[in-house]
Amino acid sequence: MDEEKLKKQVDALEQKLAQYETDGAIAGFYALNRIVNQQIKVLNSTNLASAIDEDPKESKRYDRTKAIWEGMAKMIADLNSLKAEFKITGDQDKDIKRIPFIESVATKRD
């Protein structure tokens, strides 16, 4: 096996291993947090008056915007609950790549 193929194989295996080292629940928190921030950006850039004045046959912008703000409080409450439950620090790399429980309690023997 040439060096290039071996490097590609090692890269692929490292990516696969990273999937098992990542805490899915905490990664999910950060994904949801990004979505909430994107929705907030949309809400902040929306002019509600012009969205209401648009022809409802032509545009569904008001309805889509309304759906965002109606679900916002629950999403934020869910984020706060997850943050407390998983003791999320805000440092994404640190939070997602937690030390496995067994390694945190095991005594190292020489």
C-alpha cells in the first residue's frame, strides 16, 4: 500500500473514531443553539409591517416568520434545560469531547 492510500485510510479512520468520541447530546445542543441564533437573525431583519402588507397570495413570509417566533420560547427553554442538564460550559470543543467516564474515575497504574 503506498503512502498516499495509507494516509487516506488513516484520515477516514480518524473521522470515524471522532464520531464515537463526540457526545451526541451535547453536539445536538450546539446545533440547536446555532439554529436558534439563525432564527433570531431572521426575526431581527424582518420588517413586520411590510410582511403584513404583502399580498398573501404572493408571499408566505409573514406566516413563516410567525412560525419562527411562536416556537422560539420553547426552543430557548429547551436549550437552557439541556445546558443545565449536561453542564455545558460554552466551550464547544471542550464540551463535545468529554473524557469518557471510565477514564475520569480510573486510577492510573504504572
